Amino acid sequence: MGLFFPRSYCTPGLCQYLAMLPPASHLLSLLLVLGTGGTVPSPWVPPQGCYVAEEAGERTFRCSQAGLSAVPTGIPNDTRKLYLDANRLASVPAGAFQHLPVLEELDLSHNALVHLSGAAFQGLAGSLRHLDLSANQLASVPVEAFVGLKIQVNLSANPWHCDCALQEVLRQVRLAPDTGTGIVCGPGARPDLVGQEFLPLAGEEELCGTGRGGAQRSTDVALLVTMGGWLVLVVAYLAHYVWQNRDETRRPLKPAPVLPVRSEDSSTLSTVV
């Protein structure tokens, strides 16, 4: 027995499609149509060039060489591996991956990245283990972006400024094996550093003497030096004061001067006697 439903809720094509379905499917389809105002919701479709796969039993979302200029939306929240390599991404905004609570591996290599937000990897502190930022245009990155992350990162093949920020980042993360030699100072670095590997320099020179990360240390050192100078002055003054008083106590007392008696006074005294 067919199922009756108002024709006002369907187009001729939809009515023809419903007529071909079994009766149980008629009811389900009609409920969908009625509940959505006469339209059937379309399923999510990945961006062109992207696809979802199961690799080694882990949900993987691949968008390699997809021509992307921004991080795509709608990535399944159970994704464990995300490949956005070989695209045209120029920046990673704050919270770009915070809806991916189990993401373990993120590949952003071979893009055109010049900027990372300090909150680019917000929400990934408990899951992210591998991050690839190689072969981009990164000259500097905010230390805040890596705070709290327990990751292994590839930073090679970028035109680094080789500044305090990079030195601080390397104190926060572990480098992927065999990638350290690829961290080379770019054209924006100090002239004497351009073309040199950064890791040997970072081990020999403290680059955070000034600027971000080093300003606090410089202030602390200046404060300690100032306090030390005042302390030395106070100690020197006290020592001088004690030494001077000791000399005063050791110096013998001078006898009281004897006043000479004038002759007039002697005559007066004899007359009285």
C-alpha cells in the first residue's frame, strides 16, 4: 500500500524518486523532507583534492597539493593525521585545529607560511606529537605557539632570522631526527650569521640578551647590578664609620689647659689674706 503525502512538499523529481522507494523508506524520506522545510540536507563534501582515509587503522585527512590558500573547514573531529602539505597556505590563524582533539600528526610543509599565530596550535597540547613546518617562508615564530606542546618538529628549509624567538622555541620542542642541520640563518639574520647553521650558534651564543625573551633577563641583571652597587656603598660607609670611631677611642685624651694667673688677681688675693 502506497504512502500518501502532500504534493506541496516535493518537486516532481523528488516525488518520482519517493515513488520508487519501498514504503518504509517513503516514511523516512518524507520525515526528512518535512523536517528540513522541503529540502534534503546534502552530505559534507571534502574540498577538491582532499579525501578521508584509514591508514594503519587511524583516521587520516589528506589535502596534499590541493591548491588550498586557507586551512579547510569541516575536517572530521576524529582525524588523527592531517596532511596539508604542498599548498599555498600563508598563515595559520588562532585555533585553526582546536576542533581536532585527537590530532597526533600535522604536516604543513612545502607551503608559503610566513606567519603563525601564537595560538595556532591551541587545543592540541594533549594530543599532537609530530609537526612538520619545513620548506616554508618562516623567518620567526612566536614562542607562545609551542608552549605546552610535547612535539617533535621539523623546522628545516626556512629563511630564519636566527633570533631570540627561535632560540626559545628550540628550548620548548624536540627536533625531528636529521633535521637540525637544515635550520639555516636566512637573509634577514645578522650579516655575520647569514648562511650558517643555527644549532651550533645557539649553543655558543645567548641571543636573548636583548629583545623579546631577553628583555626580562637584561632587566633582572641590571637590577642585580644596581642592588649590588648600593650594597657595596653601604658596607663601605659602615666600615669607614667603624674605623673612624675606633681611631677616636684609641686617641689619648689631651690634658686640660692651665690658665695663667694675672698679677692683679694675685695682689687682690694677698690683700684679702
